[in-house]
Amino acid sequence: MRHLFSFILLLISSITFSQTKLLSWNLENFGKSKSEETISYIANSLRDYDIIAIQEVVAGYGGAQAVAKLADELNRKGNKWDYVISNPTSSSAYKTERYAFIWKTDKLKKIGRAWLEKKYHLEIDREPYFCTFQYENKQFTIANFHAITKNKQPETEIKYFKFLPDEYPSLNLIFTGDFNCPQSHTVFNPLKKMGYQSILVNQKTSLKQECVNDKCLASEFDNMYFKTSKINFINSGIIAFYKNFNSLKEARIISDHIPIWFEFSLN
């Protein structure tokens, strides 16, 4: 009996070891406006995850510096982290931004260079930022994305995502970020037909201006999409960080979106 119990514990520990935790967060104008106190709070929220995808890093002065400060703050908390920041997106008609990835170097290895989407950069306003990581002996590639706002019809650019799996046939893609569009929208149907699945369903992720009857979230915008034949879903969820503040006005100093997370293993 004792040997069986030890075997079960060993099995559980091996399963746990094979998991990766990805967190995605639109950090709303992440740049010089974020104080050291705010960056410290963000770091404490992220420390238990393996890789972080950030949207809405300020393209001008202060954006890259804020990412560096966040990585430095994370490095003080017991793990070694590295980071990469995109060039500004090629948008001219709308608001250009940067993306960032931050990851634990003892858990993941970055493979090659990260890159902004080249082929559809004219069709997609803030083209997604790709980065490939290796976990143990398997690789996956995250496409980090921030869509145009809802009133500008983000589906007009999300529709090009159905071409990206064929554009990168050798990559195990995970699409993540702020789509400004719910997973129930028909624009995601082509990806779903290819075997991609969202990690969240009917989960609102943006903050209202004020809570009404204890309802503080406004829209179902942030999500991740993964291919079920290549990635095993273990768990997913949100971090309702706004509950730590006295008001949404205070919480929105951090961001107007909540973080979403995905725990998975690779086939």
C-alpha cells in the first residue's frame, strides 16, 4: 500500500512538472505613467506564472523601460526572468503600440527571434507579435495580439487569423490577447473548424467604470485560442485583481482589463 501511495505521489508530481502556465494581460498604456508601486503590484500578481504576454505597451519613451522594470521586479522574487519587446506596430491609421513577453528562464527557453506578423501587417492594424518557446523538448509559439476597439469592428482584422496556421504550418500556435470581440462571434468559426478552442467562454474581462449590483466587468474581450490536437487543456481562469481595491477607479490605475491565464501541457 505504501509503495502504491508513493507511486501515485510520483505520478502527480510528474504531471505537475509537465505543466506550463501562460498569463495574458492588457496593461493599458503600460509606460512611464505606471508608478513603482503599481509595477510592484503587477509583479506580485504575475510571479506564480511561467510566461507573461503583455499588450498595450507604450510605443514611445517609457514603454520598454516599464517592461524592464517589471522584469527586474520579478527577478527579486526568487526566479530568474527574461523578456523581449516588440518594435512598435506598423499602424498609421490607429494607435501604434508594442507587445512584450516575460518568462522564467529555468522553465522555458526562447527559440530564435520574436517577430511581428509580416504578411498581414497592412490588414491587421496592430499586427500580432510571435515568439516561440521550448518547454522540455517541445515547442509552442504564442501570437500576442491587441485588436482595434469594438466600435472600429475588430472582426475586420481578426478574419485574417484563419490564414495564420497555414502561414506557419510547422508552429504550434496559441493566439492570445485582447480581441475586443467575444469568442462567440462568428469571426472565430474558421479557427474553431480547424480545431482551435478558446480557454474562456462567457467570461467578461474588461472593467466597468463603476460596479453595479456587484457586477464590475463589462465585456468578454480577452481570450486565448489553442489547437486541441497539440495542446492539453488543464485549467484556465482570471485574476479578479480589482477586488483588492476600494473602487474600480483605484483598480483602473493598474489596468482596465483583468489578467487571464491558461495552464496546459504539450502533446
